[in-house]
Amino acid sequence: MTKIKSLQVSEIRTIADTGSGEWWDKEWATGFFKVPVKGPVHLAYEGFLNDDQADRRNHGGSDKAVCVYSEDYRDFWKPQLGDFECGAFGENLTLSDCTEADVNVGDIYKIGEEVLVQVSQPRQPCWKLARRWKIKDRTKQVEVSGKTGFYFRVLKSGKIQFGQELELVERGKFSVAYCNEILYRDKNNFAALEKLAHYSALSASWKDTFVSRLK
């Protein structure tokens, strides 16, 4: 059973330039550094209460209300990153038993008595992963691994907290792993592009990307 191992939110922080001259050492504003919350948190239609994004153009919004990452990958990344806390990939929810191969875009989950969420798209790793870990090709590593994480849109708002289970109530058609494969590797699979471009459960931005490729 998929379970919330940890729930994280963050305010926007400004990380100062320390003057080291390293490629990563530049001032930047970010909501990447998530802090665990133990009690119930209200999940609205554009995300958790008190969770902010510095770049609203590429993060947040109804299709990317909740960033999700799997606890199952801890051992995979540990040789490179060492021990790391939940939220270290910038995710709001760290889930168990929930990988990209297991989860479909369009899957609907019930959490607690009232909340309904739906998988909307894979997470596209951005440059902030590299800056956070001070590893220049970190973003590419996550992309190539396929262990990207994914997003929820919120179908019914309410309060949730860590420790709760996610009940699958409706199954989508295409796995997160499959969508990643078409975006990053099998780019000229026009039959797949056609299907995904018109798949209602997929986020608008991903559908637009696939439509552009078809043109």
C-alpha cells in the first residue's frame, strides 16, 4: 500500500553568494528546501498551505500542485549523495511503494476521508537540483535514471498528513515511466505522441510539448 512517509512545505528562501567562485555559488531564490510537517496540512487546489514557489512560471499551479518523490530510491542515490532527508529532491510528498513504473498519469488516489488527487505528469528535473546538491550534471542524472518523480493535481481539497495511506480509486492509461520514455528518448514515436497529445489526464504543458513535436 502506498503511504505518505513524509510531508514537506517551504517558504521562499534567498541563498546568498558566498564568494567562493564556484559555478553553484550564486544568489538564488527558491522554495526547494522543504521542511517536514508532522500535523495535518490543508491541501488546496494549487498546493499546500504555506508552500511557496519562487518560479511560478515553471513550478506550482493546478497541474503541478503537489510534487511527489519515491522513498524507494533512497538506496539507489545513497552511494552518490550519502544519507539525505525526505524532501531533498524538493518534493512535497515522499511516498513508499510508488515508482514511475507503478504509477500511471491519470491515477486517482483518495487520502483520508476527503482528499482526492490525480497524477498529472512526470516531474521534469530542473537546474535547482544541481544547485542544491552542488553537482553540475545532477539534473541530467535524474532525468537519465528515469527516477524523476511526478505531480498531483488536486480534485478535492482538504487536510492530509504524514502516515496516511493512498487508496487507488481509478487507474490511468499511461505510466509515468512511459511518458518519460517518449519525452526524453523515443522522441520520434509518432503513434505514442498522438496518443499522449490527446490524453485528457496529462497536464496541458506536456500535451502542448507533444503537439509541437507532431507538427
